[in-house]
Amino acid sequence: MPRMTEAAASIRKRHGSPMSLVGPDHPAADAGKTLEVRDLDHTYSVNGKTTQALKDIAFDVSAGRFLSIVGPSGCGKSSLLMMLAGLLTPSEGVIAVGGRPLTKPDPTRVGVVFQDASLFPWLTARRNVEFPLFLRGVDKALRREKAEEALALVGLERFADSLPHELSGGMKQRVSIARGLVQDPPILLMDEPFAALDEQTRITMGDELLRIWEKARKTIVFVTHGLSEAIYLSDEVLVLSGRPGRILDRVVIDLPRPRSLDMMAQPRFAELREAIWHMIKA
Amino acid sequence: MATRDAVLGYGAAGAVFLALWEAAPRLGWVDERLLPPFSDVAAALGAMAATATFWQQVQLTLLETLTAFAIALPLGALLGVLVQESRLASLIFKPLIFFVFSIPKSIFLPIFILILGIAFWQKVAFGVFSTVFIVMMTTFSAVESVREDQLRVARSLDASTMQKILFVYLPSMTPVLLEAVRVAMIFNFTGILLAEMYASREGIGNAIGVWGLGFQIKELLAMVLFVSVLAIGFNEAIRYVEAKCEHWRN
């Protein structure tokens, strides 16, 4: 497959390291906890008109990293995330999680948090979080224990018996994160999870997410159209071009952790934001 | 608090209605032979309720009603889901269902009698016929009320088709289906009573028809009162459950 080598070459060129399960930054990283995307193309047709949505997408994410994907509207970043979740099959290419190809949704390997919390309104917070385990036939006591652990992680243990309509937007999204984490998958995918929230809640949720991430030690792939949000949260930002979406660059965010809001006022933050903005605009 | 207000409201409306009913004939506002006072009708109902015939009639009608309902509801819901979920079936059958729905069902009653006679199954068949279209139409909107994002969550959790039907479709559809149950029961009950009035030797509808022809207004109104309480009771019970899961609709 010549395409494969071509993509591999482009990766080497860009990152100066051969393709491997273990990312260059984490020589000791657990090979089971990485995401690889190889040679991914995606075209779809509507009413006989074919559109190329994604082209030559190849990247990998090391265990425990926080990677954001940004790009102009319609660049296919959400489609890409749906592919990583196994919800959409790419026309070409391979997605592997923990070294094994992912061809259909597997919540034990990949947890997903959607833009709308998408909780089931007839279930309490705890039962929403238990739901993935319930589908797999996990017994009641263990389900409850796991759900309570996950709810405690997102700081909602006191709201376990609340119904979704009794919770605020931010709280619902935290329940949704707990649901994504309840099966302890190495990777959590997030599709513009805070886009529907107001500005203040969005900032609070960002900090909350970083706290959860540091505690749970997950790999997070985060799709957003907010550049500041992406820079503030991430170790690295993958910048996609307009349609067909191609990888323009992978920007390492060298701001120290823990992150704090006043970093947004630092020149380095502005510099990174400026650089990414120019790439997208071009 | 809201429930208490509602109960008070119902009580007040009922009291005003009964007071007017009692007063109108007694004060000579209406002809007492056409509208006997409430207390007389209530007394007649009490006397009827003490007879075995009354309960036999009630039992028969309720059995017909529930049998028809037990057939029409699952049948309508199943057909509704199948039609709504298939593009082709939607295209072909939806207009037909809407057309048939708009035709008054009562004009078909003589045909049912010609085919099925005037016994139990004719009433049930006509009840099903009166009900199944409204159930199908409500089911269409019930299926539409299932949210795409919730289905996507189920897919992302690798749920099987059966799991999606049981744990996403069904609970999502419940509020709208309850509405279907409520409205369908009105259609169903109407169909059964009409069939009994038109051609039957027994049942509540038959009794009302016979009393009407015999000018036995007190008995007739007593039965009307009884049927009304039954129908309102069922309707309100389902409405109560509907209100409980109102927030499911988002």
C-alpha cells in the first residue's frame, strides 16, 4: 500500500519520529493506552454529489496526553471524532486504539462525551452513569459502585439520585463525563462538550475537566472551535484546514501546568493563539 | 401545591355543575321530564347499582372495551412504528391512514353488522376499527420524538438493536404513547357504545338506547352519569401518569 508509506513519511517529516505505538514524548508510556490514526480519507455523497471531507489524516496520541482538534467550521473535525468513536466508518484508513483496530464502538476502549450531555431524562444521574455497564450485563452492586466512583470523580456524588431536568447544564455535562469514564476506557473523546454552556460555566468546566483529567490519567481528544479553550486545556493542538480537512500542523502547547486563567493574558498564550489563527485563516 | 389547587378546582367545578343540575329543574328553568334533578338521578343510579342486571351490562361492555383496546393499542403501535421507520411504507401507507382517519367511523357500522352479526366480536371489531388509526397516528409522532442524540449515545455504547428498542425507543416514546392510550380509549369506548346502541341486545349502550326510546330519562341519565365518571376517571388517571413523565419530553 503506497499510500500508507506516504502517510508514514509525512508523519516522520513532521514529528521526526517513526510511527510507533508509543509516542516520542513518552518513551515509557503504556502501549495499550494510545490512539493511532493512519492514512485516513473520507468522502461521502449526497444526491450523487461526492464531497471529500477529510484527506491524509494521520496522527497518534500518547497515553495521558490532552489533544485538541481545531479547524474552521465544516472541516470535518466532528466527523473525525465520530470515526475515532467507531460511530462513522472512514472511506479509507485505519484507526487503532491500544494497538488494535477500532471498527465499531467499544466503550471499554473509547468513552465519548457529546456536545449535548444527551442524558436519558427518565434515569437518575446514577442510572445514567450505570447505563453502559447495564448494557453489558454487569451486576447491580458493581454497577452502583462504579457509578458512584465516577460521580465522585466529577464531584456529583450528592446528586446521584437527581433527574437530569433537576441539574444545571454544567452538571449534566459532568454526569455525561462520568458516563464516559465509568468503564475506565484509556481514551475519552469529547465533541465540543462545552459549546452549549454559557461563558462562565464553560471556563469553570474547563478547569473541572483538567482536574478530572489529572486525577483519572486519561488520554483526551477534544474537538472545539474555541482556540483559547483548546490552548488553555491541551498539551497539543491538531490544526485542520477547511474542506477537505487536512492536518495543517500539530502545535505543542508549552505552557506550564497546572494552568490558570491568568495565563491567558501571557504573551506566549497570545502568540500560540495568533499562530493557530493564522493557519486556520489562510 | 399545584396538585392541591387542581383538586380544589375540580371540586369547585363539580359542585357548581351539580348545584346547577339540581336547581335548574326544581326552579322550573328546564322541563323536569327531560332533565330530572341530580338527586333523583343519583337515587336511580343507586337503585340500579343494587341490581344484578346492571353489573352484568357493565361487565359485558367493559369486557368488550378492554378486549378491543388490548388488540387495537399494540396493533396500532406496532404498525405505527413499522410504517414510520420505513421510508417506503411511510410513502405508501401514511396518506392512506390519514385519509381513513378523517372518515367518520360510524358509517361503517352497518357493514360490520352485516359481516359479523350483533354479538361480542362485532363490538370488539368495531372498537378496534374506531381506535387503531388514532393509535397509529400518535405512534408516528411518538417515534419522531425519539431524540437522535440519545440514539447516538446508545450506539456509542455498542447497544444491540433490542437494547435500543427497550431502553431508548420505548421510554422515549412513553409520554406520547400515554397520550395515545388516553385519546384512543375515548375513540374505543365511543365505538363500543355506539355499536351496542345501534344493534345489540345487551350492554350499557343498548340499555341507554332502550331507555331513550322508552322515555326513561332518570335511568338513562343515571347510566350516562356512570359512564361519564368511568371515562373521566380513566382519562384523568392516564393524565396523571403523563404529567409525571412530562420532563422526559425535554
